Amino acid sequence: MTKILLSEEHIPRQWYNIIPDMPAPLAPAINPRTLKPATPEDMLGIFPMALIEQEVSTRRWINIPDEVRDIYRLWRPSPMYRARRLEAALGTPASIYYKYEGVSPAGSHKPNSAIPQAWYNREAGIRRLATETGAGQWGSSLALACSMFGLECTIYMVKVSCAQKPYRRSMMQLWGATVIPSPSGLTNSGRSILANDPDSPGSLGIAISEAVEDAASHPDTNYALGSVLNHVCLHQTVIGLEAREQMKIAGEYPDVVIACCGGGSNFAGLVFPFLADRASGRDIRCLAVEPTSCPTLTKGVYAFDYGDTAMVAPITMMYTLGHDFVPPGIHAGGLRYHGESPLVSQLYNQGVIEARAYGQNSCFEAALLFARSEGIVPAPESSHAVRAAIDEALLAKEEGKKKTILFGLSGHGQLDMAAYDAYLSGGLEDYDYPSEKVREALERLPKVQL
């Protein structure tokens, strides 16, 4: 069996909320103005109440609205593949499976959360959504979702990504969104950044500041986030819930589950349902993979930090490189956020999951081998998971052990060919984020006392 498919009847009817199965209670989100625990009322200016309730819910299962599930039918359940040709190329005794989210209309896993976020906002009477995007997967997904529910959409796209990925911008505009390179001169936070650095390449932290400011200053507008927050991770669990059923059909269970990790939504979506099995006593490893140029888990500090550069978004307990972190302009692989999902951060801090960082050349090398074996061009973000899966398969070969590997192929790379061009021409540079910069960032963390 190479391709494992589920029928539409197997689209999950509920999202899985990992919070009841966490090893300890989460630290509360903090209001950046008062430095005290945030209340639901504090967040009503940018989120609808339904999403706020999901953010703090302790219910293990949360129903998926019928209208959201109907739109999921356009691409869900997504396929799982046995990577037999990659196994043969590696000469490994391991079985390699990948869950492929590139079949969505936007070409990534991000619509799994964009669709419900747009639906809940429409139900709350919101007319427009403002958001940020880095590599463009989230921006294109929210543009798609807003077009389906008759909402306007404003996207602040990290300036260097806007230049590197023009077709991502075109896709957002095709679905009716307004795309603004960030930092821009349209917001106070953007103007402040440009005053200090007119040539700023931008960062997700800066773009978040602009989008949050936009939403907070317009009563008909809310903010939407593509990763990090609990409700975003919740929506993505349709990936792992389907994957568990597909592994049953394959007659195997993974020894290790691997996903790339930027803000945490893709990792959470695939891995969290398997962590429910681990909480029930199942022996399984879960590996988060990130770039050495943005090594949030592997080099960051576990502390309270702002979610954005202008310090207007909620403060959360997370692994962070500092809210004013700006990734190098040479970084082509996505996964650019300075922080990590509080849920993923706590799991890593308490040793429930593992983390690994790779340079971008190593990841693109793995992506080429995968493309030449399996035929699919991975999104640069997904190439980190491909790299780790290949290394796990090679380790199984070295040890002469049978191993079952599952990884998330969170999107396709057809709109990211500039990055592949740079790799093929020898123009990509590896960059290790210096530890001293993390130590410097510690001095600028908020002083939160609970």
C-alpha cells in the first residue's frame, strides 16, 4: 500500500484539546499593559468570544461546526503516503510515512485553522480580519477563508518575504486580500520601526504588531493568528486525528512522529493526538524540527515574553529568542517566529517532546532527495521534517533496526521556487543564531510576577 485514503465520513467531528492531558497547568496569558493575568474581556477587542473560550477551554473534545466541516470536505481527509521510493533510495529497513497537507486549496495545513477562525468571526458580526504572514502560507490561507465567508482581509507580510515570494502575495490578492509589506508606514508600530531602521527587512513580531494595532483601532475588524495560540493548535489536530486512523489501516504505529516547528501549529496538529496515546502509556517519540537561524526551542529561553515587537500582544510563557528578534534576510526556509506555542514550549520544557535544529542547506538537500524519490516538491518549512525523517531512517539502517517513521509534509513548494533556485545555484548560506544574542534578549523580557 502506497497511498492511504479516508472517506469524507472520516473527517473528524471534533478537535482534540491537549490541555487536559498536559503534565501541568499552563501559565496564564498576561495583559501587556497591566502585567497581570489577562481576562477574556482583555482579548475581546481583537478576538471573538468563541475563540477566546477555545483558548482557555479545559474540555478534551470541542465540536467542529457543520459549516466548517463542510468546507473541510474540499480537501479533507488529506492523504497519507508510504514513502517506498525514498526508503529504497536510502536503503533503510525503516518504514517512512508522511501525512500530506499540500492538497488544500492554499497548498498547506494553514486552512485547517483559517476556515474556522473566519467562520467564528463572521458569526460574531466582524467585517474584516487583519493578520500577519511570513513565508505566506498563513496569509494565503486566511485570504482564502475570508473570501469564502465574505470578509475583507488585510495582511501585513514580512517585507523580505514579500520580495522573496511574490507569487504568495499574488495568491493572497487573487482571493481579494490587501497585502502590505511590513514594516509599513500605515501604523504607529511600523512607523516606529522604520524611524530606527529604514531598511528593516521586517519580522513576524513586527508584522504582528501592525496587524494587532490595525484590529484594535477599528471596531469592525478582528485579528487572526496562524500559529502559536491554543485555539490555532486545537484546529490543526484534524491532521493527527486522521493520521492515527490511517496508521491503523497501514497496520503500523509510529516509533517517532516528526514535524517542522516555527510557531507550533503544524507540529501540534500532527503530534498532539499521538501525545494523547503517550499520556495513556504508549511508547512514542515526538520530534520538533526548526532552523538553526531561528532556533527557538534549541537555543531560546523559557520565559514570559511579548508575542510581538511593539509589546501590544499578550505575554505568554514560551521559549523565545526575544520579541525584537529579526531573522537574517538570507533565511529561506520559513519558520521565522521569535517564540513558540506555550503548549509546545511546556511539553519541551518538561521533556515530553524532543527538538532538533538544522541549517537550511541540509534541509534543501533532503528536500531534493525527497522530490526526486517521491515526486512532490516540499515547502521549505516541511524540508526540516524531511531532513529529520531521513536522518532517523539512516540511523535505523546503521543500527540494523526496523523503525516506523511518520512525518508531516505540511505543504508543497511550487510557490517557493526562488528558495530552490538559490540552493541549486549555491547561493544559500547557513546561519547559526548566536547564543550571545539570546543572552542580550533576556535583558528586554517583561518583568512578570505572578
